[in-house]
Amino acid sequence: LANNVDIRGWVSENTVGRGIYCTGVTNLRMRNFQVYNNDTYKGTTQVEFEAANYVVRQVDIDGVVIRATSGNNPITAFKLSGANADLRSCLVRNVSWDNFD
């Protein structure tokens, strides 16, 4: 279970499956990051928080570019699930989608 995580200017490129997968966190801030995938490395979910066993709360994501080619899988940019997810304290804003082929 992570506590007080601050991620800035991060880039995930050509990941298979998920860009970030987190099963518990309190107070996570992400700023100005980019997630890229193409038709060779097929992404499915770019940022996923799964709160089945641990709490996910106070997530603040701001300034994201999600990029993929048309040959990629259908992409879910953000996913939050599980009984221990505090939905009211989790926020995602300023997201741009970009098709680069």
C-alpha cells in the first residue's frame, strides 16, 4: 500500500497490457504524463487502480496525453474498481487523446 506518491513528467511507451497498475494507494498525485502505444505493443488499460483488497483514495491526476495508433487494441485510459475504492476522492482532469498514425 503506497502512501504520498508524487509522479511528474513520466512517460510510458509501448507497454503491453497496462501502463500503470496499482492495488492500493493513499494520496497519489500525477502531473503532466504521457502514455503511448502502437500496433506492435498493444495496450489495453493505461492507468488502472484496483481496490479489491486495499484502499485507493485521494488520487489526483492532471495533465495527461493518451496516444495510440489505429492498429492498437481498444484502450481504456483510466480504470478504478473494487469495494475499497473511495470514488469521491479520486479525480482525473485535462486528458488529451491523440492518434499518431
